Amino acid sequence: MPTISTDTNYTDIAATYVSGETIDINDGAIFTINTQPASGVYFGDININEGKFLIDGTNVVSLQLFFEDYKRMLCYRLGEFKITGKYYELGVSDGTANQIFNLPFASLISHCEVETGVGTGVYEVWGNLLDLDFSEVGGNTMGVMGYACKQTEGSSSLIFGDGINGSIPPNGAKIRIYNLLVASTDPNIPGVQSIQGNESDRYEMEAPGGTFDFFNVYISYTYLDLLFSYALPINDTGIIGEARITGVILPLSFNKVVFAGLGSLVEDIQISTCVLDWVDCVKFGKFELSLQSTSGVITGGRYVVVDRLIQVWDVHYVIRFQFCQNFTIDSSYILGHGFYLGSSSDIYINNIFFSDSVNGVYISESQTRGGSFLYIESSANISVSNLRVLPYSTFGRVSLVQAIRIRGLELKNWGSFSAPLDFLSQPAKFFETPYFQGIWEDISIKEVFCENTFLNLSQFALVVSPVQNFIEIENLRIGYDFELPVFGNNQIIKGGQGKAVFDNGGIPTNFELNGTHFYDIFDSDTTGAIGILFTEKSDAALSQSAFIAIPANPENPIVFNGAGRVYLRQVGDSITYNRSYFVLGYSGFSGHSISSSGSFTIEYDLDTGNGFSGIWKDISNIINETVSPTEGFKDKIRFTANSSNSNNYLRGFFLNGITTLAQQEAAIYLDVTQATLTITNLIIGSEVRIYDVNNNELTGTESLTNSSFEYIYNWTADFNVDLVVFKTDYIPIRITLTLTEAGLTVPIQQRFDRVYLNP
């Protein structure tokens, strides 16, 4: 059994080394392999104590090393295991279909790299899917999911697609791979790579306190267990097998790492930062993160699951976040299941291209059962924005989004009005809290556009526990055939799409809601409903100002039933609703609709931008009003009971709006942020004015009583204003300021006007 205590090259022990022997590296020694061992040689256990094991492929054409199954490498304490290779050019594409390139070794590789065009020098990862039928090409203008190659197990040939099943590399583009490969062997057939890749046939690499450093290498059918490592710079590496990274205590950095095979698991990592740049999962890939006290970013990945043999109830999500904090995944492609988030917080998923099928065929689930694009459990502050769906995505599943115990969720910018996400009429719900597990808080859904969605269902959402605190829906367009989605307390719907429901406002009978009062939804290309839900007030500020209830007799107050009905039981009882926002997308009204019991006088007043008129009009006159679809309007509606009856109630009301598709497209509610302009160092008694670019006064004051002035403004984009300051005996000041989302503080220096003082 070789013991390495001084710097040693493998050639120094090659003549006496017996395949499978254990090697110990001690005393800071460096053991180097930089030449190809003889055929049939494979390595056994390697213990790196306070030394370094270096596999160097930088000065050879190609290098392939085998390690025996059931054995392992242990990198202890100050030990280091470093693998460094370089690129090996397979050849140049001629732009034809089904091109074949010869590899320098027959071991499976995870991927190759293809130049984006002649002489660009820019390369993209093309994953080895083993079966090009699974690559998404047809109809995919992005083409990215078709970037795949095929290598039969045990073959030394790499095959590319025909433009239908697998993309064709650009004519003149160079194709390259790594020149270094580390693989496990079948102990019964020395020197031949195991092609099973199962749990029992693998070589384990573990770093209990040591350091792994990989660059330009394929690691095939091995098991990485990086436990409490001091550093993990893993770059330009392809892994076929399983990577299990646990307990790392210093920064983790993956750059262009491709996982292909059983997938990877990263768990219980306690680190300050984690950078995963271009982490790909291909073939049967899965990338699972289980982190603690972590922040980081994953960018530019392509994640592909192609196992059609998964059982109906065995849902495999491509990316799983467990116990994660402060993570961002950006600009990535998902083929298969989407995201599972458990016990995580502050996760930001941006700019994702997603598909659950290839050419209309499901990847890893039954058409009628399965998971969701987004499954969230016991998590907080989750954001999914800028989602794009690749062609053939059918989403024939339980729901698009499932959530259990979620506090803080934002879904924003999914598709657009002119290019909605197309789900091919599959029966599924958009949103669901499954299995009667609730606690939803602070939900925001904005600018989500879908078509051909959930054709066979009338429900937008199945919510079996009400949302608490707050939910905001803005510009949610998924079809006209869905009932008004009522989730829970303090909900507001702006620019929605669907149909109003009179039965208690669509509130499920098992809900007792408060603070949910207003909505506006388009129910056809030319009509819409601007409605009221009759629920009690909550502690939220908007709810407190939503209505005024005035009983004719204070001893008989106006009451609610907690599920969408308000009772006005005495003649003269009245309730007035004052909408809290400007409704966009309508030019006028064709009338109103009401569901009630008893007789009521209904009156209205409109604010079209200059405040309410203060004059009540009978609701029958609403058809004579015109409003601006872009500037919008607020409505104030007063209901008064005409007779006394214990069964007088209101349970549904809306104005029938007139609209067009063009007006609906333009009716986008922008996020408005309040910010403050603060002027300081002012002389008491100064006059301050704020003007817009057209010299219209926005605000001002004649005589300041202190040395500062504040102007609170609504920000949707940066804009300029003019600040003017006057004070007797001082030179007037006029400056242009740019107001931003963050607000602005401007100190002013006022100077005596000596000309004024000495005429």
C-alpha cells in the first residue's frame, strides 16, 4: 500500500502499484497524475490527510482515469484534491443533420460545448440526453431546449440532431469537450467503466474538512460527498452520478457545472454566499438545494428531466429549495417539473423559460395527475417574475401553483396581452391550496396573461383556507369563463378577467371574510363588471375607508353575515361604498346589476380625475356617463333601504362597463411607489413651490414655519420637476430635480440679495 510523504508522480510508483490499492498522502506531499496509466489500471481508496492529490491534464491530449466501485477518496483537514483539464476540440460542424464526432474515450460524458457561430469564440452547453427525441426543437424559436447531443453508453461517438429531434450545430462552429475524465469501474471488469451508475456502483469522493477544486473535467458515475469543506471552486465540470454537498462553511462557487444522471443534492450548507453560474441538469437531472443561512444566485441554467417512467404519484421537481434563504435563480430553462420550495424564504425566480412536455408529450407525469410548476410549502417572500412558456406546454396537472402555509408570494409578468402563455386547453386550476392546508398571507399576482387555460373548469382557484392579511390581483387575464376568484381577507382585484358571481359575491360558504370590498374584471371583449363585495371592515387602512354604514336607528345597527351579505333591515338604513382606486379600461356604462332581497334606492357619484362632484345621482343615469379608459374613474355608491324588513340584504352589485380589446390592453395598473422629496436648510418664512415640466404647480406653501419642506409623490418612473424658493431679501432659487423611486433630499443655500438690499 503506497504511502506518499514526499512529492511523487504516478510514474514513480507505476511499476509496483497494484490496481485497487489504497494510497495515503501525508505530510504536505503532492501526488500527481499527469500521464495516462496503463490499460486496466484503476485506483482504490485514497486518503488525503495534509497533502494534495493533483490530476493534471493540461499537458496531454486526453487523460482518462478509473477508480474502483465501492471505494472512496477521503480528503481530510488540510488536504486538497485538485483536477485540472483543458478543452479538446472534436471538430467543426458542417451544418448537416445527424453529424457524428469521435470521442477520445468511450466513457459517458455529461455534455459538450458548441460554438455559437463561425469564429465567435462563444460556446454554449449542449447536454447529452442519450435520446434526442427528448430535445425541444420544433416550434421553439429560442431553440435552447434543442441544444442536445447523444452518446450511446459504451460508445466513443457523439451524435447531433437533425433539426427536429435535436438541433443542428451551426455550420463552421467548433465543437469541444473536456480532455480529462474520471470514472468509476466495474470491479469485475477492470479498466471498463461501469455503465449502470446506480447506488451500489460508484466511487465516493468525500471532503470532510478538505478542499476540492475541479476545472475542465468530466466526473462519471461517482458520488461526491463534500462535507464541511473549506472551499469548493468547481468550474467547467460535468458530473454523471450524484453530488451531495453538505455542511460547507465557506463560500461555494459553481461555474458552468453540468449535472447529468442521478442528479445532485446540496443540503445543510451554512455559508455566506453561494454562486451557481450556469448549472445544468440534463438526462435524468435534478438539482436540489437544502441550505441554511445562505445567500446566492443561480444563473443561466438549463434543467431537463426526461424520465417518462416516473409513477403517477412520484413527482420529481427539477429544482428543489429546502431551508434556503436569499436565493435568486435567473435566466434559466426548465424542461419537466418546475420548482419545489420548502421552509425557504426570500427566493427570487426570474426570467424562466418553462415547458412540461416535448412536442406535446409529457415528460415525467401522467396527463391527469402530477405536480405543479410551482409548489410552495411553509415558506415566505417568494417571487416568480418574467415567466415564459415554451411551445407544447400543456400543464395537464392539478394546478399551476400550489401553496401550503405561505407568507409572501409575488407572481408577476407572466406573458403579455399580445403574447399570453398558451396552455393548450388543459384541465387544471391556476392556484390551489391542497389538502385543506392553508395560512396564506400577503399574496400579489400582477400582469399574468394566459390563454386556452383550464378549458374544462369554471374555477379559477381551489382555495380551502382563506388568505389572511392581504392579497392583490392586478391585470390577471386568464379567460372570461372563470368565476371571480375570492381568496380571502383584504383582497382587491384590478383589471382582472372572468365573471362576477352574485351568490354572496362568489365567496365560498365556508369562508368568513373581511376587508375584501372592490374588484373590476373584464367579462368579454366589450363588457366588464366593476363590483362591490359586501364584507365587513378589517384593520387594513384601505378597508377602514371603504364604506360608511349609517343606520336609521343606532340601536339597530347594520350587520354583515361574514360571507358576502349586508343587512339593511330598517327603512332609511344606508351604506355608502367609496372605491379606493381608479378603474382603467372603460369608456362608459350600459347599466348596473344587483342581487338583493328587498327594495333599495341606489345612487352614485364619480371622480374622473378632479374629485367627486358632491351630487348624488340615481343609478339609472349611469348610462349617460363617459369616462377615460386611460385616466380611469372612482365610483361612490350609496344604498338606502326603502322599507323595513329583517330580510333586507345586498349580496352582489356591479356596474356594467363598456370596453374594447384595445382599451383592455392599455389598462395596465402600474406599480406605484410613494417617495418623498425633502428640502432642507430653508430659512423660516420662505415660499416653496414645485412645478412639473409644463409649469403646472404640483404643490407649495406661502410661508414655512420650519427649516424643511416635504413633497410626497407617487413614483412609477423617474420624472423631472422644478423647485422654486422665494424669500424677501434673498436671491430666488429655481432648480430642476429628478425624482426617483428612492426619494430625494436636497439641502438649499439661500443668499442675501445685495442688489435688492442696496438699490
